[in-house]
Amino acid sequence: MPSPRRVRILFYVVLAVVITTLFFTSQMRQTREPDTRSIQDFYHKTLNAMDGKPRTPTKAADSDQVIVGTKDVDDDDIVAKAMAERLRQAEQIAKEAANAKAPNKPDKPDNIVGVGSSANGQADAVPETEEEHAIETELNSILKKSPVIIFSKSYCPYSKKAKEILLEKYAIDPVPFVVELNQHPMGMQIQAKLADMTGRSTVPNIMVNGKSIGGGDDIAEFARQKTLAAKIKSFGGKRIEVVERPA
């Protein structure tokens, strides 16, 4: 077994060899010609691939010549083109996302209902049937009889009360026209049409100039409050005169 003194000598020798090797390796790195390519070369090549305009490559700091290998140029061009394509795709995706979130995004032609080239198709309006046309014609004819129309039923107590007020307690000129729906050949259809027009499906239904002012309870309340004449005139205007008869 070697003595401790020899071990120390051997250790110092190995250490000296390692230090010498590191020293010469450092000197060789310093004397090696630097790579003249830089990140700017890659940047300019990327821009050239994106817009097709040539740019002057970056020169080495201590040399007047550009050192670029053919293989490196090909590889860099491929990378630059790939990056340009990814940028273009990212821009397109961003535009599509912005359009999808836009509040004023136009409807597709398939969703447009209209006439002309702005729409591929339009749902045809449901044509009016002969019965519906006949009902509308009859109702319009009735509404022309007088500014005040009393749609009633002969057996209805509420209708009877409304007729007493409008025909006996008040003098109305022109005289109200009474339609007994239970005696009219199209009474049921007219009542349904009035429900659509006025939202009132029951009788009596008092119309002034084509607008409903209420039913039997409404007329009785207006008369009790002494506001019936004003109510009728507000709807009838100058076409109608309303006065309360003496008791």
C-alpha cells in the first residue's frame, strides 16, 4: 500500500494535469473564429419570408464578409416560412373569434326573411281564408253603422244593463248601433274576432270609433262617476254628442 506522502504527490500531479488541460482548452476557444450568424439574421429571414422583400443580412463584427452556409440558409428559410404560416393562421383565428363576438354580426342569408337577393328563401305569408275575409268584411261594415257600437247578447243581463244606460239614461247622437251576437249569423266568429282585436272575449263590448271602452261593469261605473259622457267624447271626438237625460 502506497504511503500517504506518495498519495499526496500523485494527487498534486493529477490536479496540475487537469488545470493545464483546462487552460489550453480555454485558449483554443478564444482563438476559434466566432460564428457570425446572429439572431438578427434569423429575424430578417423571417420578415423576408412574411412579406417577400429581401433584407440585408447582418455582418460579423470583425469581418467584412458574410459567412452563411448553404445548409443553414435552407434550414432557416424553412423555419421562417413555418413561423410566417403560423402567424397567418393565428391572425385568421383571431379575426374569426372577434367576428363571432361582434354585436352587429349580420345574419346569414338563410336566416333572413325578406324579398330579393338578400334571402335565399322566405316563409310565405299564410293567406287569408274566405271565411276570415267574410268575418272581417262584416265587422268593418258593422263598425261603420255608428261611432258607438254595442256588441250584446239578448239574454245577457250585463248587456241589458249597458243598453239601458247608453240608450235610455244618455242621449247619444248618432244613436248607438246594437249587434245581438246570439242572433247574428256570424255572431260567434265576430265575437272571436273582437277578442283578438280588443282583448275582451265577453259581452257586452262597447266600441267607440273602433276602440273598446269596456264592458257592462265599466259602463255602469263611468255612469256612476258622471264620467261616461266625457269618456265617449274622448274617443268619438267631434263626430258624437253625448248628454245625460234628465232623471
